[in-house]
Amino acid sequence: GVPSAATVYDCTSAAGITTFRIPNTKTLTLQGTTATGAVAQINFTNLQVDSGGKISADAQGCVNTTGSSGFAPNGSNVCTQAATGAGIDTGGTTGGGGAGHGGAGGRGQYTPANSGGLPYDSATAPVLFGASGGGDNGSVVGGTGGGVVRLAISGTFTLNGTITANANNGGSHGGGGSGGSIYVTAPTVTGTGTFAARGGNGGPGAGSYGGGGGGGRVSLTFNGNLNAYAPTSATFDVSGGVAYVSPAVAGAGL
């Protein structure tokens, strides 16, 4: 994996790399440090992700470490308990709320509507971690949020594989985490690949169930040249996680 860093990784031709390639079956994992807000941002001249190749920041976002209310990033991308987006635990065995990000998190089975985390972050330049779901009764933790994929490409971006920043499901009774952030800028894009920043499912459990986590945010910015790349709504999966059973509620997508 690529560790988070305070500075941007330079994988451009200036560093001797004209084209950076991720081949079939290989995954490049971009890590995050939720205590400082640091991510693994990378600059490329040309980036090629082959079919079957993957760039992933799955479950690299905010973690629920307490079994109580979840954590969400503040303006400095530092994960903070019960911040906007965090799934809430209202106490007792009630089912934790799902975390929000691009979409709102769903409420837990016996918790009020405001137990699901609210949306946050930029729709066009998302750079914040996904939030974690609410726990339950001080012992069961909510799902971990998705991390951050930030790629800046100055030449051609060829995507035939996948780029993901998905969240984890909640533990038993816990809410799902919210999808993370994918922000890619490139003047020229080609290929047939996909993006996903899905929310995690709410956790099952006897008597109370967690809410689903909200979907994350994906932004692909280009300078008018998509070549043969023809994205559709299916290209960008920011769906929310499901709730295990009603009256717990699924997370919202976009």
C-alpha cells in the first residue's frame, strides 16, 4: 500500500515515470491517517489501470473505536467523534445509525431519525474521509468509512479497471460506514472502467439492527476530452448500504 503523507507523491515524468501502470489482478491501496487527516495523493503524467486492476481506499476512513457514536472528519479531515456525518448511538440496545457523506445515513431500528449521519464535503472536489457508523450499547462498533483517492493526471488517464473507496458494514447492531471520496483530475480520459464509493450495510443482531451507511462522493474532472470513455450512471456507484431489516433504514446514495 501507499502510506499517507504530508506532501504529494510525484510519479510524473519529472520523476522518471512517463506512464504508471496497474496490471490485471494487482491492487494499489491508498492509505489514510485519520488522526492527522493525511492521505496518499499522487500526481501522474499518464496513468493506466488495466482490466482487473484496482486502485483502492476501501475502509481507510474514520473508525468507530468506542462502541458508541461514530466519527466523521472535520474541516482538516481529522476524524472526530459525533461530528457531522457520524452515525449516532443514542444509548441502550437500539441499533446504531448509519454514517452519512454524499448521502445521509439511515437510522437504526429503535433510534430517532437524526441518528443517521448527515451529508458533508464538496460534490465537485471531495477530499474528506468517509465517516463511521454508530455503535450499540457501548460494545458493538459501527462500520469504518471509506478513504480518499486523490489522483491528478497531466496527460492521459486510461481506466479499464476499478477505483474504489467503499465503507465497511456495521458489526452486530452497528450502523454501516459511509463511502469515501474519489477525486480524479485529467485532461484526457479513456477506457471502460468504473468508480465505487459505497456505504456499508447496517449490522444484524437479535432485537435491534443498524442503519445503512450513506454513499460517498466521486468526481471525475476532465478538460473536454473523454475519447472513447462513455460513462453512464452505472459507471459511478455511490449507493447507500442496506438496513438489515425495517424499521432500520438504508443509507442514501446520490
